[in-house]
Amino acid sequence: SAQLSRLGRARRASRIAAMLDRLAVNCLITLPAVLGLLWSAKEWISVSRVKLDGHPELLKTQDAKAQRNAQDIVNEMTKIAKTIQDGAMSFLFAEYTYMAVYIVLFSIILIFFTGVPTTVAFVVGAVTSILCGWIGMMIAVYTNVRTTHQCWMDLKAGFDVAIQGGCVMGLSLVSIGVIALFILIEVFKRVFVFEGPEAMFEAIAGYGLGGSSIALFGRVGGGIYTKAADVGADLSGKNDYGLEEDDYRNPACIADNVGDNVGDIAGMGADLFGSFAESTCAALVLAGSSPDLENRWCSLMYPLLISSTG
């Protein structure tokens, strides 16, 4: 009787330890991601507090044109920034329209060859990648003009604004990716029936496939666009109209800046997300296929822990 009692207490202690182990792992995954999102919001607010007033008193001693009217400089600068922002948003809308068609068509193929779980993971990964690219684009076009404005005052102020804008995409990208992947794992455990952890993580690997597919569109599409704009600025703008490559009156100059934002920021954001998702999903598959690791939640979630806390 005493031995049975001790055995029962040991089993209860083991179950409690397993619950605490799972709770601690889940907190270590989600809390850093949430903090990352909060810090991103804080940095976005910091960037938004930069007022485009032209530093009129300071510029009178630094810029000859400011002697005429500092507000003219600000108006011209905001006009150019608005043109680039509108072009970037128009390009993204057109590109995301084609991406939506691709996601639907490829999902139909995946359903027949891999099943519903992998297809769901693919769609979630693709949508998350699009979201990361869009956030990067929004903060980039918002930060660019403010960085230029602050550099008039001094380079340090401009550098600080640029770093704050970069932190928004960098931190939000990883945070959103970690949260989306963790939620996907929890939903798959409850909704779908798998033979084991290995089969579940193989289906979740579709998350990385979706992210990398969208990255291909963003990087290649934006790169082709900006290279075409470079050629147009050199050949048509310079030779036909006598406009310098970086003259804002040259339409190809605006298109070049649009392409840089789309390819190097939205595309890079999607590319970074794809790399993060693929590497994490691959490590999860390896953990799920190991008999020594599949029985411990902390062992299975170690790749996600590295992504979140690392």
C-alpha cells in the first residue's frame, strides 16, 4: 500500500512537471514574440513623431535654398515621397493580385498530392509572408522621407530614424512568423489526426514552402522592375530629354525608387521570412523524426525556442 501510494505521488509529480515544462516552453516561445511586436509598435510611433517642419532656423545657416523658403524644400520632398509611396503601393497591389491567383491554383494542386494539412500550412505561410513584406514596405516609405529630413539637421539624427524604421520590419517579421507557426502547431494538434509528430511537422513544412514561394515573387518581380527603370532612366531620360538619372522629374527615377522599395524591402522581408520559416520547419521535422526527442515537448519545440529567444 505504501509503495502504491509513493508510485501514485511520483506519477502525479511527473504529470505536473510535464505540464510545467509545456507551460514554460510555450511562454518562452510566445512572450518574446509579443514583446517584439510591442517594441516594433514603439519604434513605429517614434518614427511617426518626426515632424517634417524643415528645421527652418537651422537650415538658414546650412542650405542656400532655405534662405528663400524652408517650406518649399519640405513640400518638394513630401511630394516626391508621396509619389514613390503611391507607386510602391500600386506595384504591391498588382503583384499581390497575381500572388493570390498563384496561391489558389497551387493550393488545389497541393490538396491532391499532399493533403489538406499541408495545403493549410502553405496558405498560412504565404499570407504571413505577404503580411511581412507589406509591413516592411509601409514602414520603409514612411521612414525614408523622415530620415532625409533628419539628416539635414545632422547625420546622427537621420541614422537614429533609419535604425528605428529598420527595427519595425526586423522585429515584427520574426515575431509574426514565430506566433503564426506556434498557433499553426497548436491548431494542427487539435484539429487533424497524425500518426506521430514527424507526420505533423512534415505537413507543417508547407508553412516554409508558402513563405519561400512569395519571396520568389517579391525578390524577382521587384528586381526586374527596378532594373528596367534603371535602363529607362539612362537611355530615355538622359539621351532623349537631358534629365539626369537621379532627377526627380525623370519618371524612371521615381520608378527606380519604387523598384528598390519593392525588391529590396518588401521582397527582402518576404525572403527573410521564407528563410526563417524553412529552416525552423526543417528542424522541427528532424526533431519529430527522432525517437529520443519526440517524447518531450521542450525537445520538439527547441527549433522554435531558438527562433523566438535567440
